[in-house]
Amino acid sequence: MRKPNWKSNDKVAGKGAITQQFVATMRGEKLEIEVAPWGEGHLKINGLEVARVTDAKDRRDAFSQLEKAAEQHLTASGANKDSSAIPAVRAKLLEDKKGLVVGIANDNSIAWGCAKAFRAFGAEVAVTYLNDKAKKYVEPLARELDSPIVMPLDVNAPGQMEAVFERIKDEWGKLDFLVHSIAFSPKEALHGRVVDVGREGFLTTMDVSCWTFIRMAHLAEPLMRKGGTLFTMSYYGSQMVVKNYNIMGVAKAALECAVRYLAAELGPKGIRVHAISPGPLATRAASGIPEFDALLDKAQAKAPTKSLVSIEDVGVATAFLAHDAAKLITGETLYIDGGYHIID
């Protein structure tokens, strides 16, 4: 059973050093424990108090009791079950479909949520890893997927992208879906104002975050002779100014525009194209965005569902759009954010 990764919140306004707050997020549940030195404290889950202690020996004992209460709640709700494993009995919704998922870095990756869902629905999944350092994290996940194709793919390395599609052509002879879940911006470009971004930083951001999807679509097209679906990952910062998202918002806006043009050009061949726009997720990529925890808090408070999205939520919705039942849906930016984007 996985346990929450508790972190001390040093920004509790007005509390001083008397009361300490600890926070954690697991499977879309926001957990908060507040404890006082004299042994009182309470546990909140998604803003609602679910447990309280008043007679613990001290702060540490109070935290220990509330931590156990949190784990019991997560187990009861199913939120603490290890969902990394692929079901032994798979559905047949995407049986005989074969697809490529690019962007798995670890088991917190959006791409991993997608890969799991596709495999659970019966599809075969090929995966890539960035480099040798990432390989040790991705290979065990690929084994869970029974992936027949596992290859390195650094989009900045000449020929690697083409080699992946050539291998798919040789082994499968076709491709039914592609998930492009990569983006990158140099730190100096991402952390600065858009108006100050240098040419090199801008070009790198656009190249990795947008052009690589266009290039993959070009390589996938001849393998989708009977149609297929192309997916890329976007974010709300493409439409609205989101603090600290900066130049990546510009790149995602370009990416969503590319989705519409690709959908128009490839539609006659039965190839659909979508941008998936999840709410904020605690992925490795998100760690480069300053004040990301505040962004998570805002998203949960503002969303009509009062919930944070999980990689499993994103995966299931993405897999649905690859099914033939969605054959007349294309060119969309699909928001999976609990309705966050509809609220002013």
C-alpha cells in the first residue's frame, strides 16, 4: 500500500510556530494535517474535516494518529490502491489496435496513464524512453504493458524519431494511435517574461513542444492506412494567461492550432487529431513551473467538481477517443480538469 508523501507547509498564514501544517496529494485527494504542540490536531481531505484528536501526548503523536486516519480513508475510498498494474483480464474495446506512446518518464507521467488505459482496453502499446538515465524507470513499466517495441527517443537526436516509426512499420505494418506527451523549454526561457525570451530559447521551446508533434504526424500518416488517432498534450495556459506558465503557453497555443490544421488535412484519410488539456498534475515536467503547489490548490478550489485530475482520468478519456465510437470527433481540445476552464 502506497503512503502519502507528507510535506511541511511553511506558509500557513498567522500560525507562527505554534501550529504546524502538513500537506500531501494522492490520486486526486488533497490531504491536510494540522497539529499543535499540546497534542491537538485535525485531518482535512479536500477541505473537509474527517478526523480530529484532542488528547495525544504531543505534536508527533497527534500527527501519527491523523496519518493513520488518512491512510484508512484512502484505503476505504480506493484512492490508495496501487493502480500502476495493468489488469490481468483486458477489455476488448481496442483489441487489435496498435499504438505508440511517447513521453513516459516514470509512473507519474501523463503518458503512463494513457499507456495503461490503452493496454487495459486491449491495445498493443509501443513506448519510448528519453535516454539511458530514463531507461531504468521506463523499462519496468514497458514490461507491465507487455510492450513489444521499447526504443530510445530523444527528439533532438538526428534519426531517432524516424527509427522508431521504421521499427513500427517493420514489426506491425500499421499504427492506429499515437500519444505525443512531451514538451520542453530551457529554464531561462520558461522562468522569464515572454517579452524577454531570446530567439534560441523560443526556437527550442517551439521545436520540442510543437514541431515534434507535426513531425510525428507526418511519420504516422503512411502507417494509418485505415485511419487512426493522433493525440498531444496541452494545458489551459494556451488560452489564458497562467502565472509562471510564460513561454510554454505560447507553445501550447501553437500546438492547439496545429491540431486543427492537421485534423483538416488528415481527416479525409480517417485520421483524427486531438489536443488533450488536463488540469494541473504533479508530474516531473510540472516541477519546473514555479509555485506549482499554489496552482494545484487554485485548480481544486475553482473546479466545479472540487477535484484534481489524475493520470488515470486522462488515460481513460484519451483511450475512448481512439475508439471507433469517436470516429466523427476530431480537431478538438478536450479539457479533463473537473470543469476548471469554464469558471471565471
